[in-house]
Amino acid sequence: MIISASGSHDFAETVRSLSADDPFACRVIAQYECYRPGLSFVDYWLTADDGGNVSGAIARNGSNYVLFLTEKSDIGEISSFLRMSGFSSVLCDGGYSLELNACESSGVIMKTTKKLAVNKSESIIEPTIREAYDLIAKCAEEGFMPPPFEDFYVDVNHKLRHNAMRLIGVRDGEALAAVAMSIAETDDLAVLGAAACHPDFRGKGYGAYIIAQITNSLIDEGKTVYLYRAMNKNVRFFNKLGFIECGTWKEYVNNG
């Protein structure tokens, strides 16, 4: 069964009860706590067996979905639900294969519970959303493009005001040299999102420095820190920082 979140369910606590340490659960809960049901562009569901035992959760933002799946999740039912939904993208644990006619990409999930070494001493600043977006867009690679600025601004501005994410940067002179942000945070977990270093300032240690700074601030708050890495990208960089591989992610994109 797929059950719409309502006043009869404590959605966030129900999801937490299934897993206290899962990056997809973190993303679902963080979105729910920032964008509650009733807004036209979000929806939330619990998945359950015929006896009502909850087995996972689904979050929608626009036509983009994040799934928190478990071994008891009914993959066939969830796949059928998503096909009917007119999804643009679906993100889930790479250990599950959905029955969707869509383009697939995948990568590695990494995590750390230990603070990272810091080898520089630079002032950390809070860049404007426009500055951060321009740097992220400048560093975009094949397979990743940021959303339109207007959509990025509305979402990031809302989450920053609700302490649902953080955004930090470091300058080289007057220029923004590097930026890092979390995209989901709960009391115990955090998922890092974009981290970018301006091409003109690479090789100076700014990338490692900014990731260490945001990671260490999250760990100081008692959070386990996750990030999604593209397959075969930056393996040595993140391993050297101290992140370890703990799973895989998979994304389905509907180009139809």
C-alpha cells in the first residue's frame, strides 16, 4: 500500500523509526520538515504491506521524487505508482532496481562520522545565493547542470531561512574561490550537495578546505555526514579527505 501523509501519521517520526542512519531517509525527512503537506508542489507518502506495517517513504517536490526504500518495500507497486505520476526524476538507493522506462545514472554514497583534517586557515564567509549559483554553474560538468537560477534561489532561500541547509564559501582576494552547501539536514544526519572550486583557484587547497569546514561544523553538531559521488569521479580526493564508501545511489530521469 501507498499511504498519503496526513494528520493521522507522524510522518517524520515514522520514517525515523525505520532507520536512524540513512541518507535517503534524511532527505525525505528534511524536505518534509521544510515543506509541509498542503503546499501544491510537494507530497509525501508512506509505503506499507497489507497489514499496515510501514516499509518506506516517498517525497515529491514538483515532479522530482526521493525514495526511502527498505528490504520490505514493494518495488513493483512503487514502480507502478511512479509511472502513473509523470515523474521527471527519481532518486533512490542503488541496491534497488525500479521498473521504470527511464535513463539511469548511478554513483557511490560516502560518509564520515569523524572530523576532517584542515590544512588551511581562511575566513569562512556566507556568499550570496547569486554568487554561489554562478560558481556552481561555472563548474558544472556533463551529467550535472544546476536548475534555473529562479528555482535555485527560491528553494535555497527558503531552506536557509528555516535552518534546513547551510551555505558557506571562501574568497581569494575579492573573488569567491570555493563554495559548499548541505542539501538536507536532520538532527542526526546531513547530506552534502554542491561543492565547487573556481577553475582559476584550483590547486590551492580551497576545495578540500571548504568541504572540511562544512563537514566539521556538521559533525560538531552530532551529525553523520553523507555525500553522493559520481561513479569513478574524485575517488582519491574524497578517500584522502576521510570519507568512506557505504553504498550506492541511482537516479532515473524521464526524458520522454
